Amino acid sequence: MTSRVVTVTLNPALDVTYRVKALRVGETVRVPEVRTRAGGKGVNVAAVVRQLGADSLVLALTTTATPDEFRAGLDELGLAHRLVPALASVRRTIAVVADDGATTMLQENGSPAGDRAEAAITAVLTDELRAGAGAVVISGSVPAALDPEVPARLARLCAAHGVPVIADVSGAALRAAASSGAVLMPNSDELAELVDDGRVEDLVAGGAAAVVATAGPDGAIAVTARGSWRARPAEVVEGNPTGAGDAAAAALALHLARSGGDVDWPAALADLVATSAAAVLRPVAGEIDRGARARWIPLTTVEETR
Ligand SMILES: Nc1ncnc2c1ncn2[C@@H]1O[C@H](COP(=O)(O)OP(=O)(O)OP(=O)(O)O)[C@@H](O)[C@H]1O
Ligand SMILES: [Mg+2]
């Protein structure tokens, strides 16, 4: 059995961080320091998987233009990748961080995907499923001109190959993925949009492999056909919650991969809550504090709720 985790990112990004003294609306601001990093949720997941000591592979759409800064960014992070050129450009997310710590995010939607994007990413994923994947994580938004049902179709493909799959998507893509056989990982807002009466059990009856609903500092719940559990973090962490959900997905993907889908849920939930809290400690999405994670796993409380 392989524990290699394959991540799928349909809407990649270049995460740009501007450090400024102060940001005042309507004024010209000097930017003495700029950092650019390959981003998108699947990239963060792959980076955390690697920090957890396992192999990861990034499958993503990228730009048809050259040079491809996104590809160069993945190389700089040392992440293995297979990319499908299908976008006029890779969108930027700009984080403007002021000296007092205040952060303003500007997020582009990205350019529409070309006609062949779905066929091409499906072919690459099929190839990797045949080569052997322990688990697949499909995360993030879907670019314009791509059907919001694409994540659900890719999830069904994984399920048909017997490979456990996590869908960390939102809105119409989450509604479509709900019956795909994927493990769903909505945060509180995404869950509220999906089930207004809060009946998470119905999602499992309706074709989700399981639902892991994350709730920021309150931790996470797992609802499965075999039972339900709640885990709370050992400590509420002050820090950068962006990418905490991606760290949670990375931790769960490894449990899925190592158990062939037959997860020890209380252990997996404790791990994902500790790993994601350890991500909040790090200022950059896609990184975890491994010492804190190791300390927190045994201190994370898990209770059965059904
Ligand atoms: N302040 C915090 N202290 C401790 N743990 C936290 C904190 N914030 C988040 N977490 C952990 O991270 C997990 C995921 O957080 P959250 O529900 O905010 O995900 P998210 O909104 O999907 O994040 P993102 O999409 O930015 O990666 C939570 O289940 C929890 O275990
Ligand atoms: Mg999330």
C-alpha cells in the first residue's frame, strides 16, 4: 500500500505578500519587501503532507504563458508536480501585511479555464491513480468556464479506482461532491450553506464517505456511518488561521492512505486537530510547527457523540 498523497488544484494561485509600514486607503504606499510563493489549497496540502514525512504530488492547472511562475514556485518549494497548461494566467492573491500586523487580502478570481482543461486533468489523474495513490485531495475553487461538477466527477473517478478521496470545496462544487463518495471537509460557513438544518448525518446517508466539519478554534467533528466524534484543540492558538483547513486535510489524507480508507477516526481526528492548530502557529499557509503537533496529539480531547 502506498501512502503517497495526490492533490488536485484547479484554481492555482501565486501568493504575494507585501510588507508595508501602514496601509491607508486612497494613498500611495511604498512596498519595501515582496515575497511570492506558489499557492492554492492543494499546494498547501501537498506541502504539509511532505512535512509529515510522506510523498505528495501536486496536480494542477497552470498558465499557457511562459515563463510559468507557478511552476517555478513549486520547484522552489521542492514539491513534485504534474501541470496542465489551461489558463491565460495564474491568479494572484495579495496579502498586504502592515507593521502593526493588520493584514488586508486582495484575491483575484483567476482566468477562465480552456476547453480541454477537464479532459486533460482527468487524464493526468487517471494516470496517477493507475500508478498508485494512497489518497487524493481535491481542494479549492473552480475557475470560470469549468463546470462546478468537475471536482465531483474527479472524486467519483478516485472512488472507482478504490482510492480514498477528500473533497475540500465549497458552494455548487460542494453540493455536487456531496454524493460522490468523497470525504467532505467543510468549514462552518461551508457546512451552513450545504445543510441549513445542520443534519450532517443525511450527507453520509446521501453518498458522502464521511463528513469532517471544521470549526476554527472549536476543533472539528467527524460524522461517519460507524459513528460520530468531536475533537477540541489542546490550546486555542493566536496566529495565522489561513491554511489551517489545508493542514487538517493533509493529516486526514495520510490516515486515509495508511488505512486504505478504514480510518481509526478518534486517532485521525486528534491528529488533524493537532496538526491544524500547529499550522496556525506558522505565519505562512502550508507550514506546520512539528514540535507543537507532536505535543498536542496526545493532549487533544476526542469524545464520541453518537
Ligand atoms: N485558533 C485556532 N486554534 C487552534 N486550532 C485552530 C484554530 N483555528 C483553526 N484551528 C484548527 O484548524 C482546523 C481548520 O480550521 P477552519 O475551520 O478555520 O478551516 P478553514 O476555514 O477551512 O481554513 P482554510 O480554508 O483557510 O485552510 C480546525 O478544525 C481546528 O482544528
Ligand atoms: Mg477550508
